[in-house]
Amino acid sequence: MQMHDLIPFLPFIIFFALMGVIVSAAIYSEKKRREKLKEYAMSAGLRFEESAESLNSLRGEYKPSSMENYKEIYESDPIYKEKFSFFSNLFPRQTANLDFTGLEIFRTGHSRSARNLLVIPFKGSHLMVFDYKYTVGGGKSSTTYNYTLALFKTKDELPDFTLRPENFLDKIGSVLGFKDINFENYPQFSSSYCLKGYREESTRAFFNDSRISFFQNELGWHCHAGGRFFCAYKKTQRLSPEELPDFIENAKRLLSSLSLS
């Protein structure tokens, strides 16, 4: 085949070449990020799990399936590792399904995935910090959301509620009759946050003076609570490895201030 014979296929060749560059760059970026997370975990004395499998332990009565027990055997085989490690990196293992928490963020969308878990000892228990993503919609109208979350299993039952920064659309919605839970004695809190709860009375009881004061002084938190689970994050995007130490300390302070630990 001569060079001029390839001219009709040139747009396709360029397209696939660009796609190859984009995919390669994404894989490289993920690899570098994962290496930095591992380095941070090692320096801080924390456990790191790329697959975030330890999230299953939060279920309480969770028991590994026979297939998962079998995987531990065959994945320890050096021949298996040599032949299939490349493919297992391209197609990572399934992670925990967090539906059992009942929290809204873990029941939203599809293609949900938890990765890059840091397990942090905290007041006799563990704080779980990990990357989480999900997709809403489909095809060209789909949108994928990525977060870095802190998840904690509490000793006591919590009311079902969501808390997030209030935005312009929320203010329009309140005019149209879509109300959130407000506190007359705390106008700053009510204007800064959109609070919604399944049972308003129990949600109001949870948000006592000290907890409201904390959020008034600490703007920007997104929180999901219910049962014995509490999830929090600030940025609606994944955090860089450099941002993680501050986020972990802020999450600890949040849990302590709310008396959830």
C-alpha cells in the first residue's frame, strides 16, 4: 500500500492516535497519583488500599463469598501474577458497594466506584478516606462526579439528613415553596447551608447550638448522615495527595466537634 492510499483514512488515524495519547496520559496520571498516595500513607503510618475492599467491613455482618476466598488463593500464585497483573491493572477488581449505608450519595447514579482508601485510626475506631465517583444520565448527556470523601461509622444512631452549602437555586426554590430546614436564631447558618432531613423534628434536635456554631465557623461542608454512618467532604472534586493531610485533620475536627466519635 502506497502513502497516498492512506490519505482517505488519515482523519481516522489521527483520531485513534489522539485517543491513544489521551488514554495513556490518563493512565500515567492515575499511576502517579496512586504512587503519591502510597508514599503519603507510608510516611503517615496509614493503611492504603487501591481497591478499597476494607469498606466492606463497615457492613458489620459482611462475609466474603466463596469466589472472594478462592481469589486469595489463585492471586497468590506467582504464575498468575506474572501473566495477568497487566490486565488486572487495566480492569481493577470490584470495590465495596456502599448502598448498605443508606446514605444518599451512595445511592445516587450508576457506575459507582470507591478507590484509593486510606484507613486512619481515630478514637478507638477508623476514619475511612477514599476517592468515590458515580455517573448520572447516559450517553452524551451523562456526567461523572468525582469526590474525596471521609466516611465514619458512629457509635449512636443519626437522623437521616443532608447538609450542603446553599446556592442561588436553593434561594429561588425557597421562594417557590421548596423549603429546607432553617433556624430563626441562626440566620447565618440558615443562609449558608441547605439542610434537609427525612424527619424534621429529629434533624432539628441533632443540630443543637454547638453543632450549628461549628458549621457557622466552618463553611463549605457537605454532609450525609443516617443510621450509624456519617460522610463528609468539602470540594466537589477529588483532592490532590498534597491536600489530603489538611482534609484528614479537618474531618477529625468535624467529627470531634459534632461529638460523633
